[in-house]
Amino acid sequence: MIKSTASSILSRSLPNGDGLNLGDLDDVGVELLEDEASLDYLCNLSPHGYEALYAKVLPESMLGETFLKQYADRHDPVTVTDPKRTYGVRAPAKHPVYENFRVNAFKALLTSATSDENLRLLVSYCIWTSGEYGNKHIPA
């Protein structure tokens, strides 16, 4: 869906008519869309890119039949889409984007110079990440 949306924006024909115009993008924006149109993995999309364009246009959920009509060529030999089932879209798309960002940020904090501030950031980060996963029983 991300690849399709990026391709649609690039071709100036976004199906939902949300007002995005290729002429409004600078060279960097066009280059980012070109990269996103060829993404193999959602985790390679930045949180900023996801929020700026895709979070607004991805549906919360979608009927399998609708998905198959719009995105017939999935290149996925492992799973089967049930036309009668409703699938979540936005939350499952958001997860790999933010998880990759969290892992890379955590790695950067772990490998940076040790300081009280970095340790405080690591603890805060762990608490924030746990809350993002729905864990509401976090010790203070």
C-alpha cells in the first residue's frame, strides 16, 4: 500500500484526492517518494515519512476483497488473503516503521559514551517503548 501510494503521488493521481500535488515537492521530496515507491520493507520507511504522508491516507482496516481488487499483485507466496475477512491496516503498517526506529535509537544510546544523561534516556526510552506496546503496569 505504501509503494502504491508513493507511486500514485509521483504520478499525480492519488486516488482519494487529498490535495497532495507533486509540484509542491522539492527535489528531495520527489527523491524520497521515488525511494518509498520501491521499498521492500516497511521498516525502511522513516517515522517522519510515515506520519507526513501515509498515516493520513491508510485506512484503519480493509476488507480482504477490497484489498485484492486494489493490490492484486502482492508478491507474497506464504500468506493468503481471505476476501471475507476485515484486516487491520494502519496499526500493522505503523509497527515496523516505529519498531525499527526504536531499535536504532536504543542501539545508538547503548553504544554512545556512558553518562548519567544517557542512562536516564535509556530508562525513559524503555518505559516509553513499553507503554507503546500497551504495557500500562510500568514501575515508576
